[in-house]
Amino acid sequence: MASSINTVSGNRVAGLASGMDTESIVEKMLSGTQSKIDKQTGLKQQLEWKQEMVRGIITDINSFHDKYFSFYSSANTNLLSNAFYNTMNAASSTSAIKVISAASNAAGKVTIDSIDQLASACTVKSGGRVSGELKGTVIDPGQFTEESYSFEMTLDGVSRTISFKKGTNADETEALKETVNNLNNSMYRAFGTAAGFQLDTTQPGGPRLNLTQLVWDETQNGGQGGAVPKSNGSGGYVPVDTSRKLYMENTQGKTAVLPLLGFKNEASNKLDYNTSLDSLPLAEPLQGKEFSFKINGVVIDGITSSSTLGDVISKINTSEAGVKVSYSSIEDKFIMESKTTGDISNILMEQTSGNLLTVMFGTKSADTVTGSLDGVKSSKDLVSVNSIEDIMKDAVLGGVNGGTPHIFSLNVDGKDVDIIVKRELTADSTDWNMSELADEINRQLEEKFGAGEIVLSVDDPDSPTKATVSSANHLVSFNDENLNRDITSMLGFTTANTQKAGMQSTLGELGFHGKITFTGTQPDASGSSAMQSVTIDFDNVDTQGQTVEWLVNQVRTAGVELTFDNGAVQIGSASSVTGDGEGKKILNSLFGTDSLTFGTAGSAAVVTEGQNAKFVVNGQVVERNTNTFELEGITLELTEKSSGPITLTTTKDTDKIVEGFKSFVEDYNKLIEQLNDRINESATYKKYAPLTEEQRKSMSDREVELWEEKAKEGLLRNDSNISSFLSDMRTALYQSVDGAGLALYDMGIETSDSWRDNGKLILDESKLNAAISTNLDGVKKLMTDKEHGIGVLLDNAVKAAANVSTGSPGSLVSYAGTKAVLTTDNSLYQQLKSVSNTLANLNIRYESERTRYWNQFTAMEQAISNLNNQSSWLTQQFSSGS
């Protein structure tokens, strides 16, 4: 009879057979490794505490710096700011003038008779709305299969759920009219007469909806004028002009409602900064896929149809053109404003490629439009130009001493692809043959791109003279980088092998279909310019065999310049380019629009010239090209027109300087006290190691808190970075500056004589007042001298210790990093990383040892159990025999 063996976990067996406390024994056997884990865990905790402490110190030092040495701080505390030492207070009698500051030699009183005109910038505003109407595509009347539908619409910031039922008329067209009528009734309930859908059945291809503003008209029997009638045929919704901005979003679960209505989900006629140019709902369609223009003579380029509206605005605003562009969603217009004001400000715009400025501001369209050949490829196979060299030699693809890897390289869809070929040859093996080489290359090409997508073949495997690469769906070519690979060049390929559209590509290879008409001007027989056109029929058999170079020469006879260069196609000097159905597809693929018109302009932009500020002082008219300027030692800003008179008065005040220095002394003392406490505290952490999890379980929360206070104490004792910073600060305070005529102690600021104060400052306010009143220029020079100024040296000391910069971090930042800078590139992180690696290895070792011990004890228990079973059986046998 077999006895049962208790399993503790997995295959581990407890000591029921042996009577041993296996769990305790194993834990004791692992105690050595556990002790090492606990030690490393404690060390990791200490490093984390230390990093947290140092980062807190960095924050405190930088707070001190920002308050007293940063130009982001208040002028009342920045010891390096000229404004801090300005003792003059100035005031205006009205809000029409804002007083900024006053020099020490400012006039006590200035009277301005009137402010007749404020300075303004030159502005250019779009002449009309820049976003287009929201128009749907062709819809199928029979696709409305559910009883009801709903979607979310936002109109001018107000969101409503639009729910409607499908029409029930047996006739699909009439049912569609009912559906649209139900939709508009729901729109009316949600937004009143603000917006609705107009059913348009006049366009080729089928019915479609346009989002517009509708009003109900009882006289519109049967929906005349394109309106949607009620089911009884009396009256209908009539479209009216609207400037509303509409945004729609589908909320239906299974059925996408907006596509049923002919719109994309989240369709909108709102211009969004994060939307690409070719996806913006623009009133004037873009022409081309690359755009460039000049503003005030500065070239703005690098803009493509995939650039976002935000990219364009940022590129303009960060350029040297001196303008700022914004889009007003309320007016639906772009606004360009010069960064300078006055009649000297000006904005000059010139379009050089594409019509982006025309779309934005109504500027005359450019003479050239640039498109992309990315979607165009030749269907021809790439046949090696040069004869294939003897690449079958052992020295090339292998030898008795082992093969060397070689590479066949090609460019696929704009990316280089390397096929690594290697064969280990032995003394008994045979060389590669060309068929085997091609098979290996094709095997790897199939892995990367799929079966039959890109194929390499040779004309004769035994004596090859030509190699061929074919691909129907990928654009394949060879560039100089590919040809640097040995197999590529030895197979006879050159940069002439390409499926990219080029001057020698035939029109048949490029797969163009349909007709395109190029219209331009050329001198007639009399020498006068005359409009001429050339129509290219790409489906003509004779035309398909012609090259792109032939096409270029053909359109040139109409005065149109056509170029194909480095992945781009450009048309210039034309009047228009139009195509039929298939021709429109070609133009759309190349230029993003199905027709091109040159030299036109949108709605004329509204230009407002900049003007000077004009005001009257003592009866004399004064002009300035900005609203902020200095007048009689007072720096002021004109804020509004005023009939006056306006009085400006100045008074002298040194109190703010005294208060600034008092505040500095207090905060300096607090900072160095905190830091000295850190580097001088007792190292009790050596006696109070961080608690293990087991130790925490046996202690109360208060006991854990008190223990950890002791475990942290002294972790920064004698820290060299903090000590160096304190030393640099003390050294800076003892500096003298030639020409200042005083030292810091002459200002009533001295270092305490008591060693217990560790360099704290003591302030004599009466001496400080006297120094500021009698020698303010000297005080300023003592603090702000570029080489030896005390404030400058203190600023340098703070930056050397706590500068939060990846380029020039302070010593404390390099040591501990911050949450934002050098998070993983600091000394403590590297120590933590090393400890973590050690811990990981120890944990692996612990689990390995634990498993090994348990396996040994389990085997022992099993053996004892088996012996017990045998003993029991023998006992039974003897008993039964007796």
C-alpha cells in the first residue's frame, strides 16, 4: 500500500516521510545568499535616498538662483538686473500711458498734450473665407438599410446628437429625399435654421449632399431649386449663404453614418493646425506637391503637400522674414502681421512654386507648380548594362578555407535592401553555379517582399551574359551605394538601371492613360504672343512608345516648360493644364489636383499699412515708429489715444534695493545652513541599515519612520560636491572690484565671526542704506561687474553646481541628475544600475539554489517513502506467513 506524499508547491515534497521541517531547512541553507540580497537591497535603497536628497538640494539651489540671479525673476530681487538698481519711481496720470521705468536723470515732470495715433504694424488679411464648403461624395440611395441612424455634430462649439429615420417610399430616389428631409428636420430641432443638408441631383455620377444653411420655404413646391421637399411635396428647405464652421463626428456603433451620407468620419470644414495641407478643406484647391515663396525677400521652402498647416505657420514665424502668421477660426482668414510697427514696417510676398500663398492670402499664383513622381514607376525590367563578370571563382564566393559573405544590394521603394550571400566550401564541395546564386538571392527577396514580387534572373545559368531584375508592384533601382556592393556591380547593373520615371522612360512604361492639354503662349508668325495648346493622348499607340523627353519637347511648342528631375516634376510658363477623366487621374497623382491654372489670384488680400505713433508735447507733434520708447529719461508705452493732457511724474526710492539685499541675506543664510547641516550631520546610517521586508512586518509604522530617519542621516556627510559649492560661494563674497570704491562689508554685509554659523552673513541695515544712498553706482558695479562682480561670481558658482542642462550640467546634476535632465546619465544612476544587476543575478542564483535544494529533498522524501512502502509490504508478508 503506497503512502501519500504531501506536495508543497509544484514538484516540491514536504517532509512527511522523513519528519523533517524541509521549508525551514531550505531557508537556512539559503540564508547566505539571502543575506547578500538583503545587503544589495539596502545599498540600493541608500542610493535612491541619496539621489532624492541631492535632487532636492538642486531644486533649492536653483530656486535661490532664479530669485536673485535670473532675468525670469522679479526686478525687485534680481541682483544682476539694471532695473534692480533703478531708484526712480514713475507714474502716469491716466491709463493711456504705461510707465515702464525711469532713469536716475529723468525729468521730475513731463506733460503730454494728447495722443493722436498709436503705432501699428503692417497687416495682410485673407480677402475671403479660406475654408471651403463641406461637400459629400456620391451616395447610394439603397444603402440605408436600418430603420434609424444617429451621429454627433458640433456647430460653432455646440454639440448635439442628430437622429433621423430612413425614408419609406418604394422609389429609391423619393425615399432618399424623405431620408434627407428627416435628417434636416432633426438638424432644425438641434440648431434651428443654422445648418442643414442640401440634396444635389444635378452632378454627374449620382446624388450627393452639401452641408449648408437652410431655411424652410412654403413656396418651394416639390423642392425647387435643389431644395429638399417635405413628403407631401409642399415647401422645402432652401439653402442660404452661411459662414458657419461645422464639425461632425460619427457616434453610431456598427454603421458608419457619415460615409453613408457621402462624408468621411469626423468630416469638417474647420482648418486644423495638425492636418496636412492636402487634407485641408480649402476653398481654393492647392496646386502642386511642393511649395515655396518669399516674404520680405526671405525664401520659405521645404513645404510639401504632406506638411501640416502648423508646419507652414511655424516655418514662416521662425524665419527671418520679420512677420507673424495666424489663423482666425472666427473670421476664417489668415492674418500676417509685421513684427515691427510704424510706417517703416512692410510686407512683400512673392510666390515661386505652387499656389499656397494664393490659397492663404490671395497673392498672385506662381509661374511654376512642382509635383511628385513618388507614385509613378516604369514597368520595364532592369537588364544589366555591362556584361556579367566571372563571379563564380572561389575567391569571390567561397573557398576551401571557408566562405566570405558577399552582398547583392538594390533600392526598393526608396530604401536600400542588402541580400547577404555566403556559402561555406570544403575541399570536396563544388563551386556555386549561377542558377544556385540566383535561387539564393530570390529566396531572400521572397522572404522580404513575398513570392514573385521582385525576381532576379539570368539569360544562361551556365554562361550568363545578362542579369535581369523584374518587379510589377515595387519601384526598383540601383544607386551608387548599391553599386559599392560586389555582387551588384559584377552582375552588370549601373545607375542607369531604374524604374524611376526619367527622360528616357516611355509613356507606355509609365502607365499613363487619357488626355492632357497643355496651354501656354508662343510668338505667332507676326512675333506677337498667341495662346497655343498641345493635347497629349497617352492611349495613342504611337504616343505610348515615345519617351518623356519627347513629351517635354511636344509641350514646349505651346510655350510650356515641363521638367522631370530627381523624383519631382515641374510645370512652368503655362496658362493652364487640364485633362479628361483618366488625364485628371494623372494630374491628381502628380500635383494633387485635377487641373492647373497659372498666374491667377484668389480674393484680393486686405492690406493695412503700418503707421507711426503720433503725440503732442508742448504743442509740438512727435512721431515714433513704436509705442514703447524713452521720453525725457522715462521709458513708457502708449496704450490708447487720449485728448490729454497727461502728466508723468518721477520720484526717487531706495527702499526696494535695501529690501532686495535683506531678502538675499536671509535666503543665503537659510540655504547654506541647510547644506552645512547635510555635510556635517552624524553618519548614523552606518548603524541603521535599511529595513528588510521581514523587519518591516514586525514593526509599527512609527517605528519604521523613526528607523528610516536614522538610516538616512549622514548619507551626504562630507559630500565633496556640496562642500565645493559652499566654498565657491564664500570665495565669491570676498571679491573686490576695481572702480567700485567699496567692498561687501562697506555695504554692511559681513560674514559671521562664529564658527558655529559656518559662513552665515550678518546685515547692518544702516550701513546698507548709506552705501546705496551715497554710492549706488559703486554698489551696482560691485555686484554686476562682468569679470569680478560678486553677483556674477555667485551666479557662476550656482551654475557650476546645479545648472540643469544636458550640454553643461552642474556637478550635482552630473552626480544625481533630475527628473527631466540626465535621468539616466548620472553617477548615482550608474551605481544603481550596477547594484540592480547584482541583485538580479543574486535573485537568479537564489531561485536556482532553492530549486536544487528542494529537488534534493523531494528525491530523498520519495526514496524514504518507497522504503517505507517496501517495509510495510514485507511486514505484511511475514505476518500473513505466520
